[in-house]
Amino acid sequence: MPRIRYASILRIFVILGLLCVWLQIMLSATTGILDKDGDTKIEDSFSISNSTTNPELPFEEELMNSNETSEQVLALVPPELHKYLTVHPKNITANATERYAGRNVSDIRRAIRRYNDAQTVYNEDIFGPVQNDTIIIAIQVHTRLTYLRHLIVSLAQARDIDKTLLIFSHDYYDEEINSLVRSIDFTKVMQIFYPYSVQTHTNEFPGMDPNDCPRNAKMEQAIKMKCNNALHPDLHGHYREAKYTQTKHHWWWKANRIFNQLQPTATHTGMVVFLEEDHYVAEDFIHMLGLLRATADKNCPNCEILCLGTYLKTYQYHSNSDKVEITPWHSSMHNMGMVFNRTVWNSIMELQEQFCAYDDYNWDYSLLHLSQNRPKREKFKVILCKGPRVFHIGECGVHHKKSNCNASTVISKVQKLLKNAKPYMFPARVTATITAGGAKHNKKLTKGNGGWGDIRDQELCTNMTKIGRQPRRYTYYA
């Protein structure tokens, strides 16, 4: 009998022990932890999707904006930058659906045309004109205002940010977003507005025409319905969804606008950094950009792309902050904080038809397809930071469905990560290693992800490259 009682007690202790282990695992899944070597780990929930700015609906953004910046996040932001994190009360109480639909589309189109014609560079009188070698930071913006606020705060803390030009490219016109961007006082700023957005084309292409085919309609059914794009489903048999095709269109338009159309960048030969509204930069990202460029010039003249961000679960800045890697460029690994210049853009333009015709709604996979099919040329090579200087904080959106989504959680983790890594920032030099890349780097794309079978999307994409350099036009209003 005592033996049976002893065995029962032992089983209870084993069960309690397993329960404790389970609780530790669950807690570590929701918070940043330190591993046994002291390396900071961050939850994998903010390793990104393969696409650029997620085209989530405005009412989702409204919910996200209602999450006020936590005291924990504010504590790591200099007081003079709190102004960029101010959330106006109307964002919390406004009805999201009314806020989205209550605008006059004609007025928005006129405003977009006016701003695009003016090509105004704000703060040019303070920080001087754009030079040929000025670092341009192009930021693709949709509606995620909370993330944009924190990106701006991170940019404001970067050394030498006053020597750059920030170009914010918008596919959604919103006065609060505009006011935030125009309140930036730490460097030159420019706004450009994608003119073919879903917002300004609510019932017509490139938005959703009422007579467009339903996504899941079979081709035979679509032909009987006589819907607009019945003959042009994608490779998976689905019909276009405007909110997804917009992302690729916007990226392509933005790049064409900067390199081929704007007057302030007409003779620009320097680097263009591609960021998104839900990115966050380290304070030495410009310093690292210079080291990447110098190392590429010395060790990899054929490296056409520089990359400031990578997707890692564990960050080892004590050993990797001064390490860079040269490897074949791959879209889903090297699309964050991607950097290239006009020479590379011209090589992309030579194969623009491949980019525009490829049946994939992701701009980065379309670029990968182009890279893998360059006549008599190797694939793009990239030189990247082993210790990333750009991070993805956008866990709230279409590709990240969470019932307890809170932007402050991930932002706080990145802030703490950078605080702990501070002693290893601003290395005097970097060490480069050359790798052939893994199987994923070198796997040949056999087909795209779809979503881009409609010939109207392909034609719009192609037509964007035919717009030449545009003079500034000034309109004065009483």
C-alpha cells in the first residue's frame, strides 16, 4: 500500500513539472526572451509576408490605430519625438466605414494631381537642395498610421538623417497622414501620390468595376456572365482582386516616378533605399549603408543590390554587427531595406516587359523572375547586413490575423533589441563573407503566385514606364 501511495505522489509531481514546462513555453512565445548565450530573440510573428505594403482595408487600420502607444514604448522614445506619436481623439471615435467612404473622390483626385504636379521638397530651405549623391529613402505608405508614426520616430534618431531626402509614396489620401508627414522637421521631405489607387477608382479599373468577374468564378461561368475580364483569369484560375494588385502597381509606379519622372531627382545617381510604412530602422543604418557600398565596390563590383534588413529569429549583434554577406539575391529574404541606384534601375527597365507580364501580384517575386531570366547575365547579387538595420514591425494586417493584435508589443521588442545592441552599432569596418546561397536562393521559379492574369493590369504596368520627365507646375489658390 505505501508503494502505491508513493507512486501516486510521484505521478502528481511529474504532472506538475510538465505543467510548469508548458507554461514557460507559452510565456516565451508571447514575449522577447534571452537565450543561454545572451542573444536577443524576438517572436517570429513579425517575420514578413513576401509582399510589400499589405493592402488591408481601412477599418482594420482604424482598429489598429485605436491602440494607443504604450508607456513602455514611449519610455524608449526621446521626449522631443513624442509629437510624432500623438494620436488625435477622432481616430479613436470615428466610424471607420464612414471615414473611408465619406470623401469626395473628385476632390481627392484634384488634390493628388495638384501635389504631384508641384513636386514640392519640404525643408529644402533648411537642409539644402537635393544633390546627385543624396541618399533617397522611398517609403511606400498605405493606411497603417500607427506603424508609420514609429518608422518616422526611428528615422528621426538615425545619424546623418538630415543629409537625406525622404520620399513618401501614398496610395491612400488622408489628411492626418499628410499632416504627420509634413510635420517632419529633421530632413528634406517629399510626397508623391499613386494616381491609380483603389481609393480614387472605387467603381472602375484599377479598382473593382461592378462588372468585373468574381474571384472564384469558373471561366465558363464568367463567360456566360459576360464580365469584363472573363478571358483572363490568373494561372490558378482566379480573377483579379484590386486590393492585392495595387501593391505591385504602386511599387512599380513609385520607382518609375523617382527615377524617370521627378525633376528634383532628374540627375540623381546615388542610392535609393526602399522602405515601407511598417519598417523600423536602427540609428546607424545610414552608416552601415556607406560601409556596404564601400565593401561592394572593393569586393563585389557585380553586387547590384544592397540590403539593410534580414529575417531572423535570433539576433547576435555582439558577433554579427560588423559582418556582411555576399550572396544571390532572393525576393522573400532580401526585400526589406533594399537599396539600388539608377544604373541598376536601367537594367531593370530593359526587362520591364518581364516584370509587367509575370503572373504574380508580388513586386519582389516579379523582380526575382526578372533576375533569373536576364539574357547573358547572372542573377542579381546582394550584399547584406548579418546584423539587420531594418526591421519589420507590421504584425497587424492581412497576412497577420491576430485576435489580440497590438502594434506596441512588437515595437517594444525592437526598441529593446536595439537598446541592447547599442554598444555594437557604428562599426569602423565590416568583414565580408561570400556564400552561394541555399537551395531556396537558387531554386528557379517555375510559375508565379498568380493574381496578375488580367491584361488590364499588365497594360497599366507597362504604360507607367512610358511617362517621361515631368516639369514642376505651380498652382496658386486664393
